[in-house]
Amino acid sequence: MKLTYLGTAAAEGFPAIFCNCKYCREARALGGKNIRTRSQSLVNDDLLIDFPADTYHHFLENGIEGDKIKYLIVTHSHSDHLYPRDLFNRHGCYAHDMRAPVLEVFCNAASAERIGGGMGNVNIHIIKAFDVVVFGPYKVTALPARHAAGTEALNYIIESEGKTILYAHDTGYFLDETFDYIEKNHFRFDFVSLDCTNVDLPISDTGSHMGFPNIGRVLEKLASFGAVDERTVKCVNHFSHNGNPLHDHICERAAEYGYLASYDGYQIEF
């Protein structure tokens, strides 16, 4: 299985669109891997995770042929993860000769409401926490995320080709029912991607995002019942400009914990 990080920033991007802090000034000067767009990933070549306004840019930068993508799973309805207006361009005179005639979208009710209807080439499937859906070569389990009240945000377990991914953004420290479900169903993850919005800035385990200390506690709990082990590849992602996500800094901090650090365009095969 292959995962490509298309965008690795929090909602404001990095450098943040209107910010003049020292981190954002340095990112603008350095460019390259220090430029981070809004959160999105691609599994293999046909399953998108989230659909921000930066999707078009992501496709151009990474040579992605959007008409070939068959599936989209959405974490939640916040605009940095879901920009539904561009889905309108997947029909009629805007999209000819598509190789995947229909895009199957799996999301919660709030996201479905934002997307709306009237698009014949987009099928919306409403899912909720702990639902399991099977499509194409994928088995996907939705998990409840600890995020902003009312969003009913979802994290995902993605199984395919004998491999299992845990993709957990946006979320704080996992809910008890999430840990219980993973343990009860005897999941073992080959790859985990975890929210690191705060980087080193302190945030409570009851908060809606995480930093390195919170991630460490999540992984310790998962390891206690065998969901992660020394073979599990661990990667941090989804960074706010407030935490100083300059690429070299993030790599150094992640290496101290034995993690990988994502950047826009980073591709991992496992």
C-alpha cells in the first residue's frame, strides 16, 4: 500500500496566509518543504482522504489525474478538510471522458449536508463512528475523533493488500471508546499517521488536537495491547504555524521519538 501526503498544514497553511511571525517569515524565505498546504492524503492512486480548497493545487503539483480517483473519505466538515464547491466541477461540461465515472464519497451527516446534492457523478454515503464500509480493494472503519463539538469528526482505519493504516486527524487524545474498539477488534497497524497540530505547544488531552507529548501517550496506550509495535511506521502530520513546523525542526523533533515527519508530496510505501 502507498500513502502520499498532499497537504500537511492546519487550517491557516504554513506560512499562514496573513501572518508575519518569525516562523512564517522564515518559511517564506526558505520555501521547499517548509511550504505546507491544507490537509489531504492519497492512498494508492484512487482513494482520497479529505477535499480542501488546495485539492486542485495538489493534483497539479503531484501529477494526479483527478478523473481516475474513485473514492473519497472525509474526516469532517471544517473548510480546511472539505471544500465542496470543487466537487461541482466533476460533471457536465466541466469534466469530459472521466475514467472513473462516479466518485464514491463517504462522510458524516454534517459533511454530506455541506456537499449538498445535484451532482450526478458524485455518490454520497453517510457514515458514522464505528461503521465499517467495503469498497473496491478497501475495508474502512470510521472511528470517533476528539475534535470540535458538533462536528462528529471521524478518523479512519484503512485495510487493503494485507496492510492496515490508522489515519487520525483532526483529533486530540483518543476517546476511551476508540481505544476499546481497537483493542476489542485486535487491530495491529502497519502505519499510523497522527495529528501533531501543536508540535511542542502544551495542550490538554481533552483538547481537539495533539502535540508530541499527547502522541506519545496515544502510542503508549496502543502499544499496551499490541496495536502498534516496533514494526509499525509512525508519522506525524497536520501542523499549525504556531508550533514552528519548519521542516528541519519537525524532522529533528520527530526523530527524537522515532517518528517520521510528513511534508507536502511525501510518499510512503509499506
